[in-house]
Amino acid sequence: MQHKVSNDRTLSITTLPTGGFYAQLDKFVAIQDYLPQQECVRLFGVSVQDFENENFLNDGGCQTYVIDIGVADFLKAIHNHGGWDSDLTKNGNFINRFDDFWIFINFNSVLNQTSSYAYAAFTESGPQYIEVSAIKLLNKKIQLPPLESDSPLVKPSAGDVAKLSSFHVGQGMCSVYTYAEQQFLVDAGAGKPVTREVYLRNRHQDGSQFQNDLRACLNKKHLTAIISHLDSDHWRLLEWDSSICAKTTNIFFPIGTTSLALRSSAIAKKVKALDSCTLAFDSHNYLAVFRTKPSRSDKNGEGVVVVAVCDGQPALLPGDYVYERMLSDHDADLRVLASQHYAAVVVPHHGDRASARDVPPAIFWGMQRRPIAFFSAGTHARNRHPRPGSVAAHISSGFDVIVNNKCPNIVERRLL
């Protein structure tokens, strides 16, 4: 079966495995990229065969799937047919540590549109709609091999000056640091109003061209990705775009983290673990990476914070690690970052309420342009990012704010 799209590209619909999925939670509330584009539970899964044969543990990984289940479908399948193991539901553990355990999903593929669908990850194929018949949280923890530790390759090149750009990608984050022939994707995510459907066909629903400045920007020989943390809105452009994924030499995630999503055969051998390090091109151009040591552990806390320095001017790229969490981090070097001056910041956690607190001050000396606070946010109605309080707090700290959460295209904005 195939989807015909408006720019004459034909996308094949994923053929799903029989017998169901064994899956891991990505987000309890996400927005679907395909119709009906409603709130969903997003999971990553493998086939029953790959689960039973433990193919997902192989060095080369296996085929993985993205599964978007409408919230109502998810709850109905739990209450009517699935259920939770009683040991896991005590004291709210099924919410707090939900992504630690395997979830079994039984479904039937259908021809008509439903509130749920799945597709093969890291392939440019359309969704297969499904009817979910049962969902069960198993009393079995997901045990995945640790990522191999490594550091990005640095090639000094005297006389060059780095540049830093961030991109409007909707509800996600994406920045690019360029020095000579080397480029670093610092996060590579996207979300509503930018959708996978529009991205793959390269046209909007009305037939107008989709603008994609990221593809044009990634024009150097050596590309490395550094992902701040596991949430897919910080890396899913690598899943959407096979050409970007193919040219990326390594994809670094914070040391000590892993996910079923990273066991895809498309990226398993590229994925590495990254600890605190400095990638120095020269004394005025470098990337400083800090592995967090959070006072409480969660997805947003287990990450890396990046300081990108271009010609001596620093920019803070903290992912979803808000400033007040930096101040309470167990790493003294990272705590210092929260009170330093910056020429630019990519505002943490898309400009949520917490990002309005403890905003670091802006730099004004030696600047050729005004300091910038870049808000990377979308149109997720429940989140309502960015929050007005966060925008106001960054203005009070001396930054010119850039906010365009309704931007339907991927648009570049130079920060340094």
C-alpha cells in the first residue's frame, strides 16, 4: 500500500509485524504527526520475534517502530483488556518509573484511519493505522546494554572562527555549531507545528513548499550529533531524515543513559556515550560538555549541558535542564555555569515556567550583536510554551528574545 503525496513522492505504508509489540514509553503526552493529530502516548517498540530472540540486544540492533496511540485508546485498552501488575501500581510507580518496564501492545492493522498508528522507525514510510486491543505493563524491567563511551573527533584548523545557529523546529530543539569543515548537531529534534508528514513530503497541506534551512546548513564534511537527553523531541529529526542520519558519523547521548529507540539497526553502531569533556578547536572556539549530576534523577535531569564558544563569546545550550537545576547540581563546574554571563542562550525546556527562575545575565562587552535568548517551542496546547514569565525574565536579564512558536517551517537563526 502507498500514500501519494503532493510533490509526487510516493511513500509506502509500513507493514507491521504480527503478534504485537513489546515497547518502551517515550512520552506520556505527545502530539501526533499524522491525522488525527491529537494527543497520544508515544512509544518505541520491537516485534514479538525480535523481543523473544533478544535481537534488540545485538550490536547491530534490529528494526524498531514508533507507536502513537491516542490517549483514549490507550486508557481503554488498559482498563478493558490489559491492566497493570499490582506490584507496579503501588505508590504511583506506574507513572513515576513507567519507562523502566516493558509494555505489551496487541493490535490489528486496519485500512481506515483510527486514533492510533505505527511505522518503522528510521525509514521514510507512512503510518499504518491500527486498532489497539490490549495493553499490559509487564513486571519486567527493560535491560539494555550500556552505550560504548567515546569522544567526538576534533580537528583543529588555525585561523577559523566558529559560528552557532539555532533553528525553529516547533516543539523540539536543534542547533548547529560549525568550525571549518566540522559541524555538530547539538540536539536534532522537532515537533508540532513541524510534523513528520510535512517534513517527508517537503510540502505543506496546502501544497506550498516546506522550507528546511537545516538541510542547507549541514554542508560540511564531518557531522557529529550531541543529544542533550533521551526525549525524542531532541533527536527525532535523525529518525525522520535518512540523509542527515546517514552523514552523521556518531550520535552521542549522555553517558549512563540508553533507550530502546537507540537499538534501531539504522543507528545502533553510531550511538555512543558522552561524558564531560571539552572539544577545543583553539583557545577562542570550543564546545564544553558537562554531564549533569542532578539532585533528583529523571529524563530531563540525566543529560548534558553544552557551552558553545565562538570567537570567545559563550552560548549556553542546556537542553531541558533548567537553570535552578543547574544551581543544585552535584557537579561544582556545572553549578558555576548557571551564574555566568552569556552572549546567547537556548532557553531550557522550551521556555516553561521553571525557566523563568535564576536566568543568567547577558554579556554586553565585546559584542558585535545583541545577546539573544532563543525560545525553541511549538504549538503543544497543553504545554503552552513559551510561558510569558520566561520571556519576561530573559528580557530582564538583558537578552533580546526570539520567539516564533507558530513557525511552520524549519528556519535558521544565527546566534553567534
